[in-house]
Amino acid sequence: MKTLFIDVMLKGRFVATLRYRYCPAFPLDIEELSEFVVSKLPTLRNKPFNIVF
């Protein structure tokens, strides 16, 4: 397992940095990452946030 640090941006402003653990043998899925962000930051549900690596 490796750890990926992702920054969450909302309308060009920094919101948070999250740690996402994943297995490098499988490709990353953007929808899975979005669900992870919403599970950690529920106030971003139904808002146009961006995920930056």
C-alpha cells in the first residue's frame, strides 16, 4: 500500500489535504477519490470541488 497526498480545492481556494491509501497495482478511479473526499468532508457534497495531486 502506498499513500497519495491529495489537495482539495473549491472555486480555486485550498480546502484540505487528505491522505489516500491505495495499491499501485490497480489504477486510480476518480469517482472513488471523489467519494473518499465527500466521506471525509461532507460539507463538499454537491459542490464543484477539484482534486489536485
